[in-house]
Amino acid sequence: MSQPSNRQFKLAHRPVGMVKRSDFDFVQAPVPQPGDGEVLIRNRYLSLDPAMRGWMNEGKSYIPPVAIGEVMRAGAAGEVVASNHPRFAVGDSVVGVLGVQDYAISNGKGLTKVDPKLAPLPVYLGTLGMPGMTAYFGILEVGELKSDDTVVVSGAAGAVGQVVGQIARIKGCRVVGIAGGADKCRYLTDELGFDAAIDYKSEDVKKALKQHCPKGIDVYFDNVGGEILDAALTQLAMHARIVICGAISQYNNTTAVKGPSNYLSLLVNRATMRGMVVFDYAARYGEAMAEMAGWMREGKLKTREDIVLGLETFPETLLKLFKGENTGKLVLKVE
Amino acid sequence: MSQPSNRQFKLAHRPVGMVKRSDFDFVQAPVPQPGDGEVLIRNRYLSLDPAMRGWMNEGKSYIPPVAIGEVMRAGAAGEVVASNHPRFAVGDSVVGVLGVQDYAISNGKGLTKVDPKLAPLPVYLGTLGMPGMTAYFGILEVGELKSDDTVVVSGAAGAVGQVVGQIARIKGCRVVGIAGGADKCRYLTDELGFDAAIDYKSEDVKKALKQHCPKGIDVYFDNVGGEILDAALTQLAMHARIVICGAISQYNNTTAVKGPSNYLSLLVNRATMRGMVVFDYAARYGEAMAEMAGWMREGKLKTREDIVLGLETFPETLLKLFKGENTGKLVLKVE
């Protein structure tokens, strides 16, 4: 081990409102040694995801919260540097939930070998990772996508949104993305082939949806909640499906979440709003990755990562998500 | 014609907030004469429904609003007193959308003959009418009811709610009703066989739901919206279904509808919220009526109407719905 120590971000307090550096303890621990059946992994890239904000809160959710004093939970990609596990050898590239730290110990559960020749490691945290899986099963299964649908996705330039829109395009749909800022909107239409993009920072979203979805919205894939969800509800087509994937606009609230005031549009339009958690589809990740990798090879599915350097920047880099400053999958390079 | 004139309530203004008498013109018109292919009906019972409040508002909904100056729309049951229509004879009992008036002209469209020997006329406005159809298709189709479900219904002592709960009991479910006041709650448990009833006027609904639904709520059938919908959202079981049938707590709002702040429970619990409009099932009303009439004969499905006398009381009687003063189907007897 050339590295003398293992830098770790541990949760120090449950954040109130926006996350800040003082919510964590940044500590140096000795590099751990793998026990029987364990591997030691050198993290190379950390996945920064909106869901991390929820993991910091007390209370029942789809997974337990990160405990106070525990290393902050994060998906990561890295290399095996020591192994007492029959399935993993030194030099293997792996992804798993490995935490915001330089080194992680794993018993192999939830640890997946990946091929860095097929795609760069950060892609396994994005389009070929949880965000990509979320997009794939969210739009195809939960959204019950049909080829003549008009699809709207919010957070469209984010890790999940960019994939949702491209899959819908591949399937023949009309796709409208909602994102913040002219650069992101240009990226959606010019690079990813979206039919239209709405800049929620400078446009009236409801009016723009009306203009770009003349037949109404058949599938609305929601990553943001708040006012944008409410605007989408006013423009539903009959039998519309709303996929509730996240609500990034609400995660740092210190007051109650803003419920969708226009939810009675579900009644008028016989529409469905359904929540999803990607872990439910774990048994089918392989199938999805194979199809997505195929689309990537054919040039139909593009992927973009927003890579920030330096483990020590973790708290500030995480905030980029909530400020809407990332385009594509936000990744922290551990160095 | 012994009646010298046709009393009518015409919409005079679009109500702001709670409906009041001055929102209508109460007029006397000559009794109309049926033209070719038309029938004249003497209305006997008018159906008073929460949906009527929505019909008075401007703007797009699932049916056009009642126009200013138009006779207020209402379902009704009555007798044919003159006919130039081959399908209807004088003396036939019929139900249809016949308006808040003594007499109505119909071309036969949407007019259905009913058998007053099988059930009293008011039952055709309730359990064997639109509310019963709403309950039947709402709980069985939209709610995807399964026999071991825990079912919660709000507005449980109302026209729709009482039928929803009883159908769920017939199907073997655990059924919890939410209603306002001890009398209604006693009616639900003692008369209709609900497993439990929650008095939202005197109990903490969230706590009571937790107590009465130890495995969580599998199907929540919502007639009321507002705080009660939000309480139900906190107690969902995995893969729960929420049927959005109405939101009577919000219909007279002068401010925005209260959206469900806890809607992210849909995500955590992979749950579904779906809106319904009963008209979509029109082709299958016959099938539902046959099954419901069978349950009524067997004593498994009880029905209760709250009958108020006097067409002239229409505006005040309608308010009983929004004040939660009716138990069972609210019907206005035309006399």
C-alpha cells in the first residue's frame, strides 16, 4: 500500500436544509485489511446522486438511513487491491456501494465486476449503472412506454434524465426535456436529439409544455417534483402515466414537501402516478445493461459524465446536484 | 298535466367557494311538450352528488361545465308521462341526467328504463346508479382488489364509500372506513360490517390508521382529498393502490387545492395513484348492476339513502354533502 491512510467522510449530523461541510467529519483512518472472504478495493470514482440527501435523513424509507458516525454511503467504482474472496482477484475493476472514502472492504455482496475495456469506469456509475437502470426500467416498465407517446422528462440533463429521453427517442417517441439553462437545453436538442427542451429558469414551463406537447403528455418522468410536476399535471393526455423517480427540488426543504396541487388532473384524465425504486429490478440489470451497451455501440445512446477531481471536495461537489450545476452524471474522482 | 308549471333551478353565477342559493335562479316555466322521438319525464327523485360542484366551474374537465342560464345538471329518476319515442311508454320508470326541475324532455339518449319492483327508485340513483357503479369499478378495477387486502375508504358513509367498503368485505378484505361523527362510524361497523371506523372529527387519523391497519394500507379509495389523503399516504403498504375518485374537502376552496405533501410515499412504497371517471365503464354497467342486485338480494350489500323532501330546498340540501351531514346517498324528493 503506497497510500498511508484511508480518507473518509463520516456523517456527523443529520443536515437541516441544504447539506454543508460541517455535516460531515473528514477523517483519516488506517487502510483496512481484508479478512477471510473479503476484498479490499481502492475507490477510483464515486457516484454522487440526489438520493444521497434522503439517506442522511432519519426515518423509514426504502433503505435505512446512514447512521451518525458511519462513512457516508455512495456508489463507487474502483480496483481490487487485495483479495481473500474466490470471485475477485487483484486488478479486477468493480462497482458497488463502497462509501465516500479511498478504500473499502467488501464481502462481495452487491459487488459487481465490470469490464473497463467495454466502457470507462465512470460510465458504470451512470448510464450503465444505477441511473441508467433507473431510466431503463422507469420509462419502459413503470411508464409503460408506447412508440407514439409524447414523453416529458424533468431533470433532463441529469444522469437519469438524459437516458430516459434517449431511450424514448430510440423507441420512436416525441421527447421534450426540462432542464435549467440554455447550455443544458442545447445539449438535449443538439447532442441527444430531443425534439424540444424547456429551460425552466427562463421559460413559463406550463406554456412551453402546451406548445411542445400539442396532443398532451402521455408519459411524464419526474425527477424534480415541486412546481414543474404541477405544471406537467396541467398538460396530461388521457390515460397518462407519471413516473415518480425523485423530487430533487424538495430534498433540502426545511418545510413540508410541496404536494402536487393539480393532482386531480389524474381523475379528469384517468391518469396514473406511480413510484419506483430501481433495486426492485436488480434481477434484470444484466438484460438492461446488454441492451443499453448495444445502443451505445450503435451510437444511439450517448452518455456524458461531469467529473470533479478530489475526494476532499465531496460536500461542495454534492451540492452541484441540488444547485443544478451538473450536466450528465456527476462523478467525484478519488485522488 | 295536473302540474301547472315546471319549476327549475338554473345556474345564475359560477359559485365562489361554498354554493349558495343566490348562485341559482329558481324559475317557473311552462311544462314542455315532447317533439318527435322525444319523451316527457316527471322527475321524482334527484341525485345530489359532490361532482355537481365541479360542473358549476368554468374550464375543461371530464364533461363540459353547466352553462350560465342552463338548468342545473343532475341525475334523476322519474316516470314517463308522454312519449313520442318507440323505446319508452307512458308509465315507464326511467333514470337519466334530467336536471334540477319537475319535468324534463329527453330524446332517449342516456335514458335507462328501470324496474321499480326490483328496487325503490332512489336506489337507482345510489347503489344501483352512478355512485354504486363508481364504487364497483373503482375498487375492483382501478384498485385491483385482492382478497387479503387491507382497504381504507374515506367518505365511507357516503353514497360511494358505503358500497366500496361492503364490496371489499364481500371479497374478504379487512375494511376500515373514515367518516365524520360517531353516528356514521357506528353505522359503518354495526350496520355494514366494516372492521373498523375512524371518526376524523374526533380522532388523529394517522394514528388510527396505524392502529387499524397494522400491515399498512393496500388499497386506499379516496373521496375526500386534503389532510385525510395525506394521512393515508403515510400508512401505505408496499405496492399500494390509491384510487382517486374525488376530493370533496377541496371542491369549495377559494384557494388552490391542497396537494398531497406525502406523495413521495408512492416512491418509497412503489405505490400507484390513479384517477377514475365512472363513465368509462358505461358498457359494463349491466354486468355490475346484476352482480350488485344479487348481493342486495342475498343481504350482503345494504343500501341507505338520505332523502330530503322538496325541490325548492335544492341549494341548501346540496350543501349537506359538503358539510358532511348526509349518511348514505343524498336524494332530493321532487314534490
